Amino acid sequence: MANILVPLAQGCEELEAVTITDLLTRAGFNVVTAGLDDQPVAAGRGMVLVPKMNLDQAMQMSFDLIVLPGGLPGADHLNDDPRIHHLLQQMQADGKYIAAICAAPKVLARAGLLQGKQATSFPGSIPAADMVGIDYREQAVVVDDRIVTSRGPGTAMDFALTLIELLAGKAKREEVERPLQRPAA
């Protein structure tokens, strides 16, 4: 069973945070939500999320995937936290999966992880200076080796299902997706 870290920052996009956490849990993964501090997280539209632990505690664990929800100012708080950059760089060095959605790919860009990579994000969320060297795509979900990015709240379900498929295969994705009653494409 894969261990997955979902850092939650004040002002994150709740639809992304909840969708990601829910679907990855349905797939049978051990999903750890971690706040940047010990406080409940007030998401962007007022929903209060209670992380399982704080980031310092989570940093003592080993993860197969780190997933950054977006939203503002949540993605900015993630980007301003050196522990997040350290975790991302360590995950890349260890050959682990890294994923970010909406405004959060800006964190990957700032950490230097998107150079020479295909990626997407919420339009305009990655500053122009950080876009240099990124092969930017306007697709719902972009997978480049072990980095996965996505556009925003409307793509959160596709994003999470893609992560399930990468970690556990197409059959597991279909097992999780079938009961969701999504319309056929």
C-alpha cells in the first residue's frame, strides 16, 4: 500500500484537497494530511479541514507520493515554506512521484522541478520568470515521468484517478471510478 502525503495550507482549494484525499483513500492508500502548523486549516471558501498531523511530524515518515492541492493563498503558503521545497526535492532525488494541481505547480517550478518537463496549472498561476524551461500544456492532467500536474478544481477527479492508475494500475483506477457514476466520455 502506497503512503501519500497531502500538505494542507491555510487558504487551500477545498474541492481539490477533499477530492484528492477521498479518492486516494478509496484506492486503499495510506493518505496523510499534514498542516503546515498545528492549527485546523481554513480552506479558501471557509471549509475547515483538520489535518492528521503537522508537517514536522510527517517529515519523519516515508512517502511514495506527495500531492499539493492548489488554491490561493494556499499554494503561496506552500511555496513560502522551505520544508515543502526540501520534501519535493528529496522526493525527486529518491525517484518518487510528485503531483500538484491548480496554483500549486508554481511550487514545483520554484523548487526547480519543472525544468525541461511538460506541465500544466491554473492559467497564469506560474510566474513568467518561473515558466522558462517548462513545456507548458493546456491539458486537464499532464504526466511527465514522475511529475503529475493538473489545471484546477474541475480536473481534481481526473487528477486523482490518474494518480491511482500510476500507483496501482488501470484495474484499481476502474475499481475506484466505477462507483463514482461518472458519465462516459
